[in-house]
Amino acid sequence: MLKFSEDKLKYDLTKFLPMFQERRDADLIKINACLQENNLSEIKRIVHSWKGFSAPYGYPKLVDSALIIEAAVKDNDSEKIAAEMDVVVEYLEQKKNEFKN
């Protein structure tokens, strides 16, 4: 069984990390727009995809956030989505800094 952690990538995906980050940055922009438009179904679609590919890249907390956001979408809770997105933004910034070093 494969295990993923933030400290060590199981496979060498480091060369793909800049592209991964760019795509998450684009997701943040889309999610912000969706929040403004109250397009919760698109937010759910975006964060659902995070659950499948974030952990192998060393971003397991992004999976946790996706689960929280999906639950908030189900509850039609835009405030909770926005609050969790603040967590995501901070986490992605932290990860950018870690991979720069």
C-alpha cells in the first residue's frame, strides 16, 4: 500500500510542482468567482478533483479542505466555503515557500 506524506513524495513529482501550484492558483480564482456568482456546484466539481491528486503531490491538507468545502456546498454554506478557502490560500502559500527551499 502506498503512503503519502508532506515530508516525502512517494514518487518524484517535484518537477511537476510548479505546474501543480499554478493550477491550484487558477482554481482559487475560479472558486472566488463562483462564490460571487453563488455557483456552488462548480466549486464542488473543482474541489472534488483535489481529493484524488493532492496527496501524491505532498498536499494532504488540501484533501481535508476539499472534504470540508464539499460538506459546506451540500449545506449551501458560502461563509464556511469562504472561511475554508482562506485556510487553503494560507496552506498553498506555505507549501510554495517549502518547495522553494
